[in-house]
Amino acid sequence: MTRDDLIQLCCETGVYVSPIGDFFQGHIGDLEKLCKRVESANSEAACTIIYGLAESDNVAQRMVDAIRARGRE
């Protein structure tokens, strides 16, 4: 998620961020960290589900590897 994506998300959900001054600079980084943690938690939850539902361990591992690789981009 880019900084612009995060700002757009804040606008869409009513979270106030000021594009001018220290408030924006001080808190947008915290919001970025929060989003990354949520993405990571969601990815790990998806991996757990995949392991439970995949027909074989090989298929599950390939899907999980792809999800985790996307998180490192």
C-alpha cells in the first residue's frame, strides 16, 4: 500500500489526516505501519486457511510461498 493509497483510504473512511504541517508527517507513518501489520496478519491467516483446505501439501506450499513473497515486495 502506497502513501497515496493510505491517504485515499483515510479520506474514504473519515480518518482525518492533514496534508500540511507536522500532524500529517508525524502520523501518516504510524498509519502505514498499522496497515502493514494488518496486511501481514491477514496474509498469515490466509496461509493457515490454505494449509487446511489445499488438496496437497505441495499445492498449499506454492500458494503460501506466493502470498508471503507478495508481502515482501
